[in-house]
Amino acid sequence: MSTEGGTKALVAALSANLAIAAGKFTAFAFTGSSSMLAEGVHSVADSGNQVLLLVGGKRAARAADQEHPFGYGRERYIYGFLVAIVLFTVGGLFACFEGYEKIREPHELEGWPWAVGVLVFAILMEGWSFRTAYREASAIRGAQSWPQYIRRAKAPELPVVLLEDTGALIGLVLALFGVGLTVLTGNGIWDGIGTLSIGVLLVVIAVVLALETKSLLIGESADKTVVRQIRDALVDHDSVTGVIHMRTLHLGPEELLVAAKIGVNAEDSAAQVAQAIDAAEARVRRAVPIARAIYLEPDIYSEEKAAAGPDPEATPGGPGPDHHADGATDGH
């Protein structure tokens, strides 16, 4: 995901949520609807989340230094995780509490046209924000399904905006449902049920976001397609005869670390091996530009070592977990 694309979606979401929050709090002041209060707090939380992601993107762009030699790319993951926490506590738990209180002590709504008008306005604004994020994500998700894209995306901004906007649109429908039934029946318990449903929805979305960003924080490898491109680029079948084992790790959404043990010719001199490593690194960077840090260890490929087992620590010459099931490595 390009940083520019993520920023465009974030700015659109922030603009929409600020306008929506003002409208929701105005409607709450006239109606006393707990659904409107919960939705107003939800929009404030979403606005804060977009600010957090923008700050994270800015801080992640800092250059590497002596204390952080691999840069600050993971700051985007940290701020993405903070978004999940804010959405869970400020949005989800508050709405659950407010819904419970309204169910326990329901009361009729006043000035309900305000609530309906603001909810319709909010649906239009959230739809605009969702459309912006949807178009940005569609340009980069390829053949992946939407759940696959959310699960595999290495940049947190667009998945966060997509999930937030999806939750916001569903939450607005729930709020409209609660307000409408309260007006029709005169029973304020429906407003409370709508509010509680919004809270549960936000908690579920927050948990999904937390799990995905936690995985990124721990450290994820490159996608299988990218791994295949790196392996193909490493092997030239001349000076580099194969990849014995390889590890990849995302240092940030657009920064990849590659560490590999490569097979070289036994008769090559040290100078020839050094040239082979330099050439392999250049091929990888051309094929996968986000491969910023590349560490290659030369070794003499051995069928005996490769057949000894998949654990690189127990059998340093053997294949790693990306080894083919049939026992052959790429390039052999």
C-alpha cells in the first residue's frame, strides 16, 4: 500500500467523522437518545483513531539512526494497535454501558426528527468515507477476497479505515433501528437495545483489529508471492545454484528484511563468491524494491544436508520451512 493512498483515505475518514460527531451530539442534545450519544462517542473515537494513524505514519517516516538501525517503520503497527484499544474502550465499552443503562431505565425520545435527520446525514458521510477507502484498497488487493486482504495486508491504515467505516455504517443502521422502534412503540428500551448492539459490534471490530496488528507487531514474513520472487531472483543457476533456506521479516509495511543461506559453487574463489552475493542482492532489490536489508550467507549445497531435515539450527545446510514437500529446493 502506498503511503499516499492510505493518507487520502485517512483524511477523508477524519473529515467525515468530525462532521458526523458534531451532528450526532447536536441530535443527542435535542432528543436525549442514548443511541445518538453512543454514536457521537463512536465518531469521536474514530476521529481520534484517524489522527493516531496519521501521527504513526509521520513518525514511521523518520530515517534510521544508531539506536534504531532498521528505522521506525513498525511505529505504524504500534499506532494501529492503539486504535484497536481506543475503539474497544472509548467506543465499544462505553456504548455497551450506555445501552445497558437505557434498557434498565428507558424513557421516550424528544425531537426524534433531529435524530433521524442526523443519522441519514451520517450514513451519507460514512458512505463517502467508505467509498474512498474501498477504491484505494481495491487498487491494491488484487485477486484476494476482502477477508484475505484484511488478514494479509502489511499496512494497517486502509484495513483500519475499512473496518471502522463498515462498523460505522452498520452501527448507524442499528441506531436508526433503535430510534425508529422507540418512536413507533413509545418504548425507550428499543433505543437501549440499539445502543447495546452498537457496543457489541465495536468490541468485535476492535478485537479483530487488535489480533491483526498484534501479528504485525510480533513480525510477519513477506507474502508467498513476494517470497517466490525473492527466491527466483537469488538463483541465477550459475554463481548461485540454489536457496538452502531463507527468512523474511517486515520491518514496516514497505520495508523488508531478507536473510538467506544460498548455495554456491565449491570451486569458486572468495572473490567470486563475494561478487555472486553482490549480484544476487542487486537482483533481489530489482525484483522486490521493498527488500531494504539483505543478508546472504554462502554455503556449498549438499543433498545430504538438505535431506537431513527442515530445522536450520539442527542441520545448517538443510532447507527451511519454505522448503518444498517433495524435498527439492527452488533452483534444483
